[in-house]
Amino acid sequence: MIELASILVLSVLAQWLAWKIKIPAILPLIIIGLAVGPLSTYFTPYGDKLLDGDNIFSGDFLFSFVSISVGVILFEGGLTLKLSEIRYRVGTVRNLLIFGPIITLVGGGLAAHYLLDLNYRLAFLFGALIIVSGPTVVMPILRNVRPNERVNTVLKWEGILIDPLGALIAVLVYEFIQSGGGHGQEFTLDILKEFFLTVASGVFVGAVAAFFLRYVLQKNRVPEFLRNVFTLGLVIFAFTFSELIQPEAGLMAATFMGIILANIKVNDFKKILSFKEDISLILISVLFILLSSRIDVEHIQKLGWESISLFLIVILVIRPLGVFISTINKKFNWREKVFMSWVGPKGIVAAAVASLF
């Protein structure tokens, strides 16, 4: 009880601090999470953490909470995506969603293999995990820097759509590892079939949920005071139902439910968006502190020059390579491409997906 209350209080404190000194909220959230988690073991009498996420949510409940929270966060992100914005940027976003993951998976995997001496399976799992971007970090950066409209649109769409896609790729790579490396062409076809089935299932359930919500709101079947809560419940239902019919389809369902709602006429849309922004703010803050508190001191101590080198390669080589290839023959100057190359942070979705393995 005390630990849960502490997380909520610390979450609000971190957000206020970020606002006060005008920095991305991710910095105080992670610092506070590490301070009350692994770093606190240096100061407590018995070397225990002041706060440990594993003690608050035990076993599968922690992973369920993390998964559903990420679904709600991506739903809120989807609510901000207007198709009218991307009309002339479809090709660039498409390229970033196709070539970006491939380059990140292969480049990140090879770099992890040679620098960290990981076997190829674990190395490519790392490569898959870093495909996921961070809309929770990208959006504040875009609000503060305010790039031109086309750069802003491309980065916003990429940051939100890459998350369910990257999470799905990470799961499929993990299944490949668990299977012992697969069984030739037949296994590869099964993986591709599962990928497209998961995407289709998520999009279908998300679409049905979105149009159902519009119907009940337009027909006034839900009283005004319940509409925000009803929407939240429907998002969680769509996420869970998608997971039941096709594992790992939940994030896709939540994301596309948000995108569809953003592009059809829905009563009280602005109120729903405002409510979901508040919910996402709380969930993002709680997840950052919760997950960073689970890190052990031993993990931090193992970070050496190899890890730093890998970090720099991902930022300075792999991300720029993906951006420059994806924007070939597109109307972006070199300054815009460099800026897009630098805006590829890993936020709470990446941390949450990594915590599931």
C-alpha cells in the first residue's frame, strides 16, 4: 500500500519537476526510479530497495498491468493521428515503418553480437527490442523544438505506429529463439503468417470497437458522465479480446482504435482525448518509476565501454542509416534528415516491452 502510494506521489513530483525546469519528464522519472530502486540499496541497512516494482505487482499481474497500460498509452497516441496530416507524407512514413525496422533489427543485432559477445539469437532479440520508438518522449521533443510541419508529421506518425509493429516483431523473434531456431522454409512461412494475422486481427478488433463507440455515443446510449470511463473500459476490452483471439494483437487493436476514432465524427471527442491524455500521463509516470526500480545494481555495474559503444552506434549509425534510406527521393533537405535521425528515442513502450521478456 505504502509503496503504491509512493509511486503515485513520486510520479506527480517528477512531472512537476520536469515542468518547472523545462526538461523532458523521462529524465526525472528515470532518476527517481533508480534512486528509490537499485541505488537505494547502498544506503539502506540491509541492502534492500526502498521501492521494488516486483513487490508491488507480483508475477503475471505486473506484466498484465504493463501490457494494458501500454495499450492505453498507444490508444491515446492514436487519437492524435489525423489522416489529413499525412496525405503527402505516406511514402516517407511507409518507408520508415518498413526499412527502419529491418535496418535496426539487422544492424542492432550485429552490433550487439560483436560488441557484447552475445550469441546471434540474443543479439537479434536486442535488435528487435530497439525497433520500438518512444512517442512519450518524441511528442514533448516536437512540442519544444517545433520543427516544420512535414518533419513533425512524419516523426509523430512513425513514433506511434512503430510501437505495436516493433513489439510484435520482438515477440516473433523471441518465439523463433524459443523454437530453437526454426525448421527451414515452413517455419519462416508460419512466422510471416502469424505476423499478418496478428496485424489483421488487431486492426479489425480496433475498427469494430471504434465504430461501436461512435454508435453508442451518437445514439446517447451512454450518459455523459460515464462516457470517458466507458471509453477507457472499451479500450481495455478491445485490447484483451484481441489478445485472446490472437496473442500480441492487443497493441495493434488499441492503436488503430485510436486512429479510427480520430478520423471519424465522434461525439465528445475532445473530452475523450483530454481524459485519455490525463490517464496516459499517470500511466507513463508510474511505469517509468516502476520499471526502473526493478533494475538491479549488478545490471548497472556490468555497463562498460562495450555498452556505451553499442549505444552510440544505435544513435549515430543505425538510426541515421534508416532515416536516410527511407527518405531517398523524398523532399527533405539534409538538415531535416539529420534532425529526424536524432529523434529516435526509446521511451516507456520500449522499456515496457523489454520487461516482458
